[in-house]
Amino acid sequence: MDGCRGSCYNMFLDVKGFNKKQKRLVTEAALFFIDKLIHPNTVNVLELTIVRKKLWADGFCQYEDSNIRPRSFVLEISKDLEGEELIKTIAHELVHVKQYVKGELKERYKPNYYHMWHKELIIVNEDNFYDVPWEVEARKLEQELFLLFESRID
């Protein structure tokens, strides 16, 4: 079965481009992180696809539907990642899903492209990308989530 329904609330989860062992680990980690980050009522209406592909970065989180209250997401994860870095990147990108779903992070396109973080306008450029609040939070939580996940399976 490509998608996951029922056992993961009623959300749709599809994991592509991983071998069987990796797919099982990625699915388990994603469900664990989602459970920690997102309220079950919201999880029921989420659609999430995690795709492994060649990228210039570790990962990306993209919403596929409305930029107002997105519920459909694609996480692109670099083929170069394995083990701890793979799981941390999935945690990092799922923090961004949480940020979009809860309305903490919003992208706007009119009159120009910009971000809103907790209702504050943030202009992103090459110089400040790693210092914007949603990236700072994602880096912090990726480590915390990874440690929780690791302690759960020890």
C-alpha cells in the first residue's frame, strides 16, 4: 500500500524513493514526529508525501494547496542523506509543516513575495536565511525530536 490511512489517524502519508527498510524507518519517524508536533484533529486532514530525490540542499517542505491554511505537503529529502542526518532532516521539515499548519509561518505573494512569522513581516534573503525564526526553531526542534525518537527505540 503506497498511502497510509487509519493507523496514522486518518491522514494520508506516502513515502517514495526509499528502499523497504528505509521506507519503514522514515514512516515510523514521520508518524512519531507528527504525533509530537501536530494536534490529532489537524492530523486527520493532512496529506503528506515524503520523496527522496537528488537535491542541492538536505530537504524542502512545500505545501501543495492553499497558502492560507495548507493541509497538503510534499517533503523532498536529499538522496545523499543516511542514518541520523536523514531522520533529523525529516524532523526539521516536519517542524515546517507544523509551522504552516498552525499558521505560525505564512507565505504571501501580493503585492510581493514575503513571509509572516507570528504576524510579523520577515524579509528573507541569502544573508539571513539561516537566522530567520522558523529555521532557528526547526534546527532546535529537529535535535530534540531526534533524541526523543532515538530514546524510544533504544
